[in-house]
Amino acid sequence: MTHEALVRFLFSISLFFATTYLVAYVCGYFVRYRGLKVNYSRKIGHFMTIGVPWALQRLLDLEENWPVVALTSVLAPMHLLLFTRPIRDRSRIVRTMFASLDRPEDRPHTLRWLWTQYVAGYAVFLVMYAMLLDRGVAAWATIAIMVNVLGDGLAEPVGVAFGRHKFSCPALFTRRKYSRTLEGSACVFLSGLIGVMLVRPEFAPLQFYLALLVIPISAALAEAYSPHTWDAPFLFLIVGAELVALTYL
């Protein structure tokens, strides 16, 4: 990594932590004192954790710098360390920030589910991205990011606000069942369509039509059947495997 790239990386990761914590505090304030549903604020946090690092890397022309992507994948989930119980028990500010993520139905597993999801999600993304970069189509990773940020990010808020067709899904570390909606899964489907269309110039014709046919529906199914709060690793795994397979056509 060049000195210039290192400086830009340090700037981007610092900006990520600062904006993530600021948004978490603002959202947590509205959850605690203004009645905002945590189902909405939590997805804003989801966007910050997955979408913002990728956006910053693209804006700073670092998205194809392998050391930067690897370091970001390791460091980005570390922002959750601030929310561990010993810290938030001693800080009203941190408790307010954590309120933006802490769905009542997820307790006492909230932080465990968040931590494992993001660590697993970034690990899968890193492998997928390495393979796409090696095949010369790193831009295709935008599709997987779109599915996670836009699709999964909207699935719960849309489901809470408009969902009428519910189905159950399992969760890790518990036998309890949780609800998802077809309306929320439709957001993932549409995000797959949008992602493929955005990257259309990077595809050969056959690759494009196959991606358009397969990725939206498989992403929707991956979100529907993944464990509660564990959408990101499964979405990256399924969509990433399909994208890598398309590189061989």
C-alpha cells in the first residue's frame, strides 16, 4: 500500500467510525425519547456498517486496493466493541447509541447476533471480492453490496410498515421463531434487479441475462431462509457464488 493510499484509508476508516457513532446516537435519541421504532433505526445502522465503507472506498478510489478492502473488512465490525455491556453500563451516551440497535425481541442476543453477522458477512465478502478482483470484475461486487444495503436494509422497515404476508424463520442460539414478510423479501428481489442493471456495462450479454434471471430471485430466497439477523453472510455467500460462477462464461 502506498503512503497516499494509507492516508486515504485512515481518513476513510476514521470518517466511518465518526459518522457511524454520530448516526447511532441521533437514532438512539429518537428511539428512546421520540418513539422511533428500532426496526427503522437498526437498518440505518445496517446501512452505515456495510454501505458506508464501500461508498467511501469508491469515492476515494480505493475499492480495488486489496490491502484496503482487507483492512476495512477487519476493522469495520470493530465499531461494535463500544457497545459491550461494561462500556455501555458506564456511559449514558453509549446506552443511547445502543438503543438504536437493540430490538426488544432480540434480547439478550442483540450484540452477539450483530457481532457474528458482521464478522461472518465481511469474511464472506472478502473471499468473494478477492475472487472477483482476481477475475478482473471487481465492479460486480456492487451487486452484492446493493442487495445487502438497499434490499436487506429496506426489507424490515417495509415489512413492519406494509407487511401483510408473514412467514417464520429460525435464529441462532435460540429455539424462538421470528417473522419475515413477503413484502420485505420483495425489496431484496428488486434490489437484485437494480444492482444487475447498474453493472450492466460490465457484463457480456449472456452474463447479463443470466444474472438478471438468477440473482434477484436467489437473493430474495437467501434473505427469506437465512437465520434471523444473519441475512448479510447468506446474501454475500449466495450472490457472491453466483457472480463468481458467471465469470467463467
